[in-house]
Amino acid sequence: MFVITNGITYTQIKRLKQSGLYKFFEDIFDSQSIGYQKPKEEFFNYVISHISEFNRKDALVIGDSLNTDIKGGLQSGIDTCWVNRTGQISPAEIKSTYTISNLMELTSIC
């Protein structure tokens, strides 16, 4: 598993360590280090090129932002899972592969 995030490297690592989740991820890809933000194609191309044996068919972008996480994943040909905690309605032009309301629901997808 990997983290892809728009944010400052130090802040994102600190958050992951404080939450106890840091140890579960192989690497963290952040916009500060990459030089592009999601949903830019360049961001996703960088991530894809830096994951050994990356296969779009086996990947899933999980995120809570339609305009960055889901849009970027879809533009890159990767399945997406929108974490929609507030019951928002997705615009017609951004349709996530999966939609869940809490992370526990991932067990039924992955």
C-alpha cells in the first residue's frame, strides 16, 4: 500500500505516525516532493513510474476528494473508491468506481 497526498512531506509523515498507520505503507508520494498536485497527470505518472511492477488493474485510489483523488485516479485509468462521509451527490462527470461512507467498508472491496 502507498500513500498519495497533496501536502507537505513532514506534515503527512507526522500525521501517519501519530495515527499508527505509517508502518502499513511501503512509500509516501506527496505533492511537495513530486512538484505536482493531484489530479495532475504528471503527479500520477510520477507515482506509477516509481512503483515497481505497477499494474493499473490491481490498483485502487482511495480518497475523500472528488476533484483531486477520484478525478486523478479516473484520468489515469485506475479504479477509485470515494470515501463519502457526508452523503454528497457526485456530479455526472466524476463517477467513482466504488463509493463508501467509512473506511471499514473497504473490506468488502479489497
